[in-house]
Amino acid sequence: MIIEARNLSKKVIFNDEEIIILDDINLNVSAASSLAVIGPSGSGKSTLLGILAGLDSPSSGEIYINQEPLHDLSEDARSKIRKESVAFVFQNFELLSGLNALENVMLPLELKGTEKAKDIAEKYLEKVGMQNRLMHYPQQLSGGEQQRVAIARAFACEADVLFCDEPTGNLDSSNSELIADLIFDTFLESSSALIIVTHDISLANRCDQQIKLIDGKIL
Ligand code: ADP
Ligand code: MG
């Protein structure tokens, strides 16, 4: 199993009241396997992704990435796992505006100390059909093109787990289909686990497993 969650809960105190954002979540995703997380807005999907990726910590419960107990690690150790094992694609792309497409894809590789970062970045930008836009800055690209760069950046990391939070949420229907195809084509060539939050039923149906969250619980 690449990623496992056991009895995961997240509670926060807000205006003196306890809010239960996630309640007793259990899931498993193995290598080269995919999980869709669906459910209405506010049901806890993004919180769950953040906790599984080690960006946020649970109130109780356990998360293992490659057998490593993420919930038990120091912030430093978690950040090491994030850098080495996890990649993210967001709804709003989250490219760095001061870097061109190639530099955006190279950055995480350089931070990891990967050799031949430029060659790898170019290879993944070509996979997503952006080989003629390497020097373009994010503001010179359409939304669909920015998301293609973000997908190249995420897959170029060759991470154990790829998280996508509503990756087609800001795109029109034809771009949504293109992006979904790119995610799945690239995923199928990789050995990563894929966890994808989506409102798009056709995208969810392409995954090996689906869970639906309602008020922080798996339905
Ligand atoms: P989704 O991604 O499914 O739309 P989220 O995970 O973003 O849902 O949020 C789940 C619920 O938790 C929402 O009601 C949100 O307002 C609440 N929430 C998330 N983070 C916090 C926080 N730090 N403090 C208080 N409430 C929060
Ligand atoms: Mg969300």
C-alpha cells in the first residue's frame, strides 16, 4: 500500500464551538491505483487531501505513506516526505508568476536535487503538448494551458502519490476533457498512486475506487 489512512479525524475550535471536519476516515491506495473523492462543497475533501499529503495534521488517527507514519513525524520529517513522495495539482493551477513554464516545472526538481532537471521538465512538458510554450509566463497562457504545465510539474516529480484537488474545476468542458485525458494518460504510464477530488462524475468513474464524503464522513 502506498498510502493508508486509519480512523482519521479532524476537529477545529471555531468561535468556541467544536467543528468536526473529518470523522473516522479509512482508506487505502496502492501503487498505480486511483481513488476519486467526491461529495458536496464543504464536506471536507480539501481538508482530507491536505492531511493525506502531510500539509496539515489530523486531530486523531494514522496516515502511512510507504509505511512511514506521517502522523508521528516531526514537521521536518514530514516536509522531507512531502518533498520526496508527494505532488499536487490544484484547481487554480498555483504556478509561480515570476517563472516561465519550463522554470515552473524545473523548480521542484531542483529543490529535490534531481539531476538533469531541465531535460526531465522538457520531457513532461512535451507529454502535455506544451513544448512550444516553454518560455511563456503563466499570465501569457490560457487556463487550460496553465493546468497542463501544472500537470507536467506534478508528474515530473515522479512522486509516489499524486494529489489533484478539483483539477478541472476552473476549466470549460472541452479543456476539462483534455486535462482529464492528460492526467489519466500520464498516470497510466507511471507507478504513482492518484487521489483526485472532483465534481466531475466522468472523471471520478475513471478511477479504480471512489469515496463520497458527506459532512466529513465516508458515505
Ligand atoms: P471541500 O473541499 O469539500 O469543499 P473543505 O475541506 O475545504 O471542504 O472544508 C470542510 C469544512 O471545514 C468547511 O465547512 C470549512 O468551512 C471547514 N473548515 C476548513 N478548515 C477550517 C478551519 N481551519 N477552521 C474552521 N473551519 C474550517
Ligand atoms: Mg475543496
